[in-house]
Amino acid sequence: MNSTVARAGFQPRPENYARAAPTTPAPAPQATGHTEQPRSGNAPIKKFRAGPISATVWNNHAKEGESEYKTVSFERNYKDKEGAWKTTTSLRMNDLPKAALVLQKAYEYLALGEDAEA
């Protein structure tokens, strides 16, 4: 599953980006060692990361019928005052370029297909 994580020109420092379980209930393990809250019946198919910012492409199934569609979510990981890892969708000014980058990569993945990554 390591192929589902794409780095966007970022070299993480372990002391800054070590992962622990977020505070959301029932996390599902990811290839990077941190966790993501599962969505009922929907599966993450690709994750793009630039530092603490990530965009995840999800495969979704319609409630009725056989139709499928894809969505993209993003989040920022941070440590709170007690040192516990948390996630948020709120961004600071310095997060915006990284958010734009991972969202652009997610768009390229969806618009151009999996072959566009090479």
C-alpha cells in the first residue's frame, strides 16, 4: 500500500511529522503509519502529502444502483499543547501553497488517470 502515498517534493523530518492516532474514533491504518477515519463503505484510493498537508482521493458508491464517483478531502496534521497529534481542515497562510500543490496533484490524478503519475 506504500504506492498510495505520493510525496510532493517534501523531505519530512521525523521529529516534526511522527504520526500518532488522531482523536477521531475508529481510525483505519494507512501506509504512512498514521491513521485516517474510515468512511462508511468508501475507500481511500490515493493520498498526496506535502509536509503536514494531505489530500486523499476517495472512491464512493451511490446509495442506490451501481454508480461510483470519486471525491477529494484534505487535512492538516498538527500537535496540540499537550503534544498529541490532531487533524484539521483549517489552514494557515503558510499552508496554502502546500494545500494547492496536493489538491493539484489530486486533480491531475483524477483528470488524467493513474498513468499520468509517471
